[in-house]
Amino acid sequence: MSLVLPACAARQVRPQGAIRKVVVVAGSRVDVLPTGTFRQDIIGESNPRTVLARQTEAELLTRGFEVVATRQSQAPVPLTDEVSSFVQQNKAEAAVVVILDWLDVSGASVLGRVDVVLRLGMVDPNGQVLWTDTFRSQPIVSAYQSATDWNSFLRRAVIDAVQVVP
């Protein structure tokens, strides 16, 4: 069974002429995610930037992008200069920027869902914003995940949001 599943989830191929080689820059207006599990407390997954960067990179890879580097910006919203400099340093074609604008977990334990607002964008090496979008989501996860892993909501929202990156 474990050999069959990876074969079913084949990587997508980027179209000819599309941006392929990218860096990921994560920012967050939310300083800390609610914690409660050993994994979150010990390996730093209470930091939303960590979750955003890891999950965005993983999703871009499945969509056929080549992710050459990731950065967790300390600023709530990464500056264009910071992003374009990071693109140039890593000789990438563009940066995919993901920002957590809002996270409301008040419905997590009762409804099994949260409200998430993500901003996504793509910036070229010269600092030109190529694309931007705001993604509002109310991801629903299993009752077990909602009780044990608050980050599963954010990861689910990122998975859905990255699908719209051109």
C-alpha cells in the first residue's frame, strides 16, 4: 500500500515558459499559533511562519516547481526589497510569498474548523509584483486533528491556497 500511494500522487509538470525555479518567503501577522502538542512545542511548529514555509514548499514541489530556498521573514509582511534580494541571491526566477493575515481558532474545538486569511503573491528578481491574491478559507479537518494538532487547519488552508499560484 505504501508503494502505491506515492505512484498515484505524481508530480505535475510546469508548462513550457512558465516560472519554475522559485524561492518561498513566509510572513505572518499572527505571532504564535495556539499550542498544545509536544510536536508543536518542541520542534517549533507554534510559529506560523514555519508551518507556512514548510507546507508551501511541499505543495509547490508537487505542482512541478523547483524550490531552491525558503525564508521566514521576521516582518509581518516581507518587504519587496527583502524578497527580490532573496530571489537574486538564490538565482531563482521568482519568489512565492505567503502571508498569514488572520487566524480565528474559536470554532476549532466545537465546529472542527477555523477561519484563515492568507495573502499570496509572486515577485520577480527586480521587485516587480507579478501576481497577488487573498485567499479566505474555513478548512475542516478531522475531530482528532482538531483536538491534537492546531496546525492542521493552517496546513490545509495552505494546500488549498497554493493551488491558485500561476
